[in-house]
Amino acid sequence: MSKGQEPPRKPGRPKSAAARAAALQAARAIIEEAGPNRLTVEAVAARAGVGKPTIYRNWANAQELAMAALMSAGEASGARDARKTPPLVALERMLEDTARRLTSREGRQTALMLASAEQDGELFKLFRNRVLLDGRRRAVAHLEAAIEAGDVGADIDAGLAVDLVFGALFLRVLLRHAPLEPGFGAAALRLALDGARPRAAC
């Protein structure tokens, strides 16, 4: 070996990001084949070709891994560059993505997981923190950016408006009194903001 030449790397475990992606992919496959309640850390580790310690470094237990796998299934749909998108358009897209995920197979599987979990358990806390509250924070940030840009009246309560819209989405999911159709999220947003848009002087 010549001086300065690096020795060849020995084959070893995949890098952290690759191992995490492999575990999520394996978890999604198991959920699709057998349902979320059949997912175990051992099964995911074997299918992904990673060690159990790798999984426990990323997720506390099988339920948390299952939830992460279900949530990651829809992440690609929201991978647009928000910096180049007007904030109201970004918010409308986010609402449409949320509605689509709620009515997707992954959304129904998530509902099954939540139905079988204790209401004060870790799974509910994870869903509340990682899905509901995180989504609400992103939506409020989009709306606040729209207010700052002058697209929405400055006197609007961004948090209240977002709660109204998300409330409408989840009400249709929970009560099933009407379908959660494409365009519903954007329509609910327009209704919530109708009185808040700047109006031309008479």
C-alpha cells in the first residue's frame, strides 16, 4: 500500500440514516402484510438487516416505530420547497395532504392502532405530539407568514383559524357524517379566512 493511501474500509453495519430508513421500510411492509398490531422490534430488525440496538436508538418501542412508519408513508407528498411557495398555497397543500393521509390506508391503520391503545398511554401521547401538535404548529406558521405578507388581515387569530379548519377535518373523520373529499381542506380554509382578507376601500 502506497504512502498516504487509505486502507479499504471493512464491511460493517449500514450508516445510521440508512439503517433508520431500512427499519422504516421494513416496518411499513410488515404493517401492510399483517397489520400494525403484529409488528415487533425483532421482526423489523430481521427484515431490515439491522440490530435491535439500532432500532432502540431511534424508537422507544414497537408502537412508536409503527407510528413513525405510518407517518413517514406520507412524508414524500409534503416534500415541496416551502420557501418558493406562497404561504397560503403552502397551507392549502398541507391541509390537502392531511386530508389525504387521514383517508388513506395508512390513516385507517393508524386509527386501528389508536383504537386498541389506552387513551392515556404512550401511543396517544406520541400521536398528539408528533402528528396533531406538530401539524398545528406548521399550519400556524404558514398562516402567520401569510399575515406578515399582507395576504390575510393582520387582526386574525392564526391559532384560532387553524383550529377551526383542523376541527372541520377531524370532525368528518370521526363522525363520518359526510365524506372528506379532495378540496375540503382548502374550502374550509377559505371559509375561515373569508372575513379576514384585506378588502378594497370603497
